[in-house]
Amino acid sequence: MNKRLLQQVTDLCQKRGVRLTSQRQQVLELIWQQKGSSSAYDLLDKLKQTEPQAKPPTVYRALEFLLEQGFIHRVESTNSFVSCCFFDEHGSEHKHFSHLLICDQCGDVSELQDDNLVALLTKNIDEHGFTLTNHVIETHGTCKNCRH
């Protein structure tokens, strides 16, 4: 567990006036420990190892908070969750563009941030008078480790 990263999250929560409860922190740490994405029920099974009384709403509430704060992303195509690599660059009021590369063999998920792609998408959104609430591009394929 990266103590510096946890401190950064804690500081952001304090700055935003929101609480990082122990259960929210545990769910976030479980997501950080995964190489790929995790489903809510995978997280619940792992959380039950330290909190046997944990129920699905416990995990779903924690995930909702972490999503709202921009600390994690939902991988829509697999109904799972992955940590956000760029959460320190935005607040809960700002939604950033994410591009996730998802390996269909090993489940690894990499988040990319491409300023050129963001500029193009922003231009298109502005030209259409569209208001962005969430934006994640998911690209499925095979990572270089699985191709070898």
C-alpha cells in the first residue's frame, strides 16, 4: 500500500469536506491492490476477510463515494472498477477524460491521458453544445504481455 498515495487521497477528502471512512479506504486499497479491475462482489469477498459483517450495500456505497470523488473509474463493459491514475489533477466537480486499455486475456487495465485526444473531444463537445457528465473510452484487446 502506498502511504503517499493514501495521504494524497486523505488530504483531498479533507480539502473537499468529505469523509474517507475506514470502509471507503479499505475498498480503495483493495482496488489499488488489483492488477486489473475488480467487481463489486470480488471487493465484497475480500472486504469480508477483515470485516465479516460487510454486505453488498457497504461496498456499493463506498464505490459510489470513490467514483464521485474521482478516485476510481467504472469499467462499464465489464461492470467493474479500477483506480484512477489522474485523480490528483481534478476535483469532484471536474470530470476528466479517461482512456482505458483493457486486456481481454489477463484483465489488466491501463489508464491513458492524451492531451490531443482530450482537445479533440472537448472541441466536438463544445461544437454540439453538449454538457459532459462522465467520459471514459474503453478499448479492448490484448496487452503485450499476453501476446508473447
